[in-house]
Amino acid sequence: MTIPLADKNVLVVGLARSGLAAANLLLSRGARVRVTDLAPAEKLSERLSRLEGPVRLRLGEHRLGDFLESDLIVVSPGVPHDQECLVQARRRGVPVWPEVELGYRFLEGDFIGVTGSNGKTTTTTLIGELLRQAGRDAEVAGNIGKPLSQLARHGGGYRTYVLELSSFQLEAIDRLRCRHAIVLNVTADHLDRHGDLERYAAAKERIFNRQQPGDFAILNGDDTVTAAMAGRRTSKVVFFSRRRQLEEGVFIDPQGRVRVSWDGRNEPLLEAGEVRLRGSHNLENVLAATAAGFLSGVSAAEMAGCFRTFAGVEHRLEHVARIGGVEFYNDSKATNVDSACKALEAFREPLVAILGGRDKGADFRTLRPALEGRVRTALLLGEAAPKLEAALAGAVPLERCTSLPAAVRRAFALARPGDVVLLAPACASFDMFEDYEHRGRVFKEAVRELARQGEEVDS
């Protein structure tokens, strides 16, 4: 699968985590590399220090000539593909690849791809755990874990790569082939970049582009957008469903058990209530992971054991602490309305919710049913606070806060013993934080500061 790059002029657009990995892989293959990033040098000093060879730099701006003079352009996920320099380069016939495409070209093995509006990280991580606990040689990569180019730079060598793939990564893939490809769900997200739901869904569906008849498309049968993708597949379709029994697929049976029915086999794995992850959305993630594990040859007993113990992923309904009888949960990864609704619906306890950040073009009115009768007060943060306030007025009491630590303190003051304080922003983080992980860390540190002030804490 390796491609010749020696003495080729390759432009890397964006020097974030994946761009750095791409640049170093290209250098190791003898390419002449230029990096362009809109950030100035002083903001990129740490990343620049990690480049493993001589690189030409264009920082603080993009110049069209750099794009048009390239033999190949590798784009970081955060760079829109309709950016004018990229549009003109494609018109000139210059190939434009996402970083995952570059890494894929230098790796051998089977690839399991996971995409969807919500649940990607949990499902990808869970599949990786299933395979590793079953003794399989597997690595998690892509939008989480290590960039594929970093793995390729160091030789790869894994039998299976489990990839979390975002719409930003999928919209320009070329030859990337996932033998098992999963679309968990499609709800309104990133409309500020894709424009409308149809184009966003089309980007997700590209995960199936290179599949062959012997490959598998794993689809959520309860989601109308993903279910409709089945009719366009040439690969074998496997549905999963939380809401209905399936003749073939993975589902919850009438006895409340996770069950697999496929290729003449019909067996239960475990009671749905034994799954350690909280929330009905996480049960759907388990069903999708079950399909991938089953098709990869993992036994029912091995999968059941993993589901009973898997506690989840940082920043996804992550339990942080119990202080004065109040539980604190961090779901900073709830960066869209649908994921925030699912986080809210995972709790039966009364809630104080922390919402807000940078709007991604969402209709915040759809939060109202998840808030009403469930949330004592919603605390609003960031650029989206005025829009949230207008959309949610009358549904629940609303208060604005100037910072996330201030919101944590106010939430604790409003909560009663037995309540839950939940960070589920329904927004991107970039107005106040580097990313959702930074936001989650700030939330957790603010909770720990409450504990240090003398309250009894059980974390």
C-alpha cells in the first residue's frame, strides 16, 4: 500500500496533532515538506520543536502559491475542505487528502471504522477493549488515540486498527477501506461547516465508499438516516436496535438481554442492566460494539465480561466526585444538542445542568423536552448563552455564569443532596477552551477545588 513520496513537494495544512504526525511521516519518506498554519510561530513553538527534520514554514497565513505548487496536500481535520486555496488546488488536479488517508496508505491490516454524531469515542474504545481482552492485536487510532500517520511512522504492525472517524476526516478520503464500518447515528451537528444535514450525512456515509461485497456495514436500525443507508450498500448490512427485535442483527430481546442473531447463530450475551455504562445511548454503543466484536470472532462470554467492567471514557458521562451528597458528572464531549439530550436523559435524579460554549448552528429549542421536569436550573456559559437563554426561556430556571469554575460553584450552591451536577454543554468549546478535553479538565479541577474547601468527597 506504500506510495512513493521521495522528493515530492507535499504541503501539510494545519500543525495540530494529526498535522504534526503527517509531517513527520512525510519527512521519513523523503518528501519535501512545507507546513502552513494560520497560527503564528509563538503559538506553535512546542509543536515545531517536535518536527523530525527540516520543514519549510508558512505561519500566520496561507498563500495560494504554496497550494498550487504542491504534488500532494495533506489536511488536518479542522481545516474546511471548501477553503479557497484547497478549492483552487483541486481544480489544478492536486490531490488533497485528510491525514487518515495518508496514514492508511502506509499500513497493512484490517480496519474497523466508527462514525456517527454521538458515541464514536466510546464505541471505538469499547471495540478496542473487546479485541484486546480477547487476545487480539489491535490499536485504537484516528480521531482518538494516535494519528494513523504516527503509527505508520513507527511501522504499524497491528493486525487490526479501530478508527474513530469524524465527518471532517471522511469528507475527502479516497482509498481508505474499513472492512467493518459503523454509523451509529446522524443528528444535526457541524452544520456551520457542512451547511445542512444532507451534506453532513453524506460525509458520514463515505465510510462505506471502498467496501467490498464481503465487508460489513453496521447500521443503527432505530435511526432513520442511518437505516436509509442500507439500501445503498453493496457490502453486507448488519443492523443493531435497542427498540425492536430483529430477525438478524444485534438487539435487546423481550427478556431484556443483549442478543446476537446472525448466520444461523442466536445467543444472548448478558442482561442489559449488567452493562456498566450509564444511559440508553451507551446501550446502543454496546450493541454496535457487539456487532463488530461478533464479526471479528470474539466470543459471547468474552464480550459480556468486557461490558460488565468497561467504565467508559474520560469526558463522556464521567463520574468526577460526590461532594455533600451531590454527584458531579463530566460530559464535556456532549458538543451538540443530541448528545446533551442523551446525557440529560441518562439520569433519573434531579439535575443542575451546565450548558453553553460556541454555537455550531444548532436549534437549542430541541433541548427543552430533556430539561423540563428533570433540571432544577440550567447555568449558561459562553458565546451561545444569549441564544440558549432565548430558546429555553420558560422551560427551566436559567442563570448566566461568567466562567466554568463559577458555574461549578453556583451549581453546588443550587443542588441538594441526591442531585446531580452535569456538564453537558451542547456546544463546541472553542470560545473559552482549547478543546472539549481542556473544558472537561477545567470542570474537574473546579470540582476538586470544592472538595479541597472542606467538603466530604468520595471520588
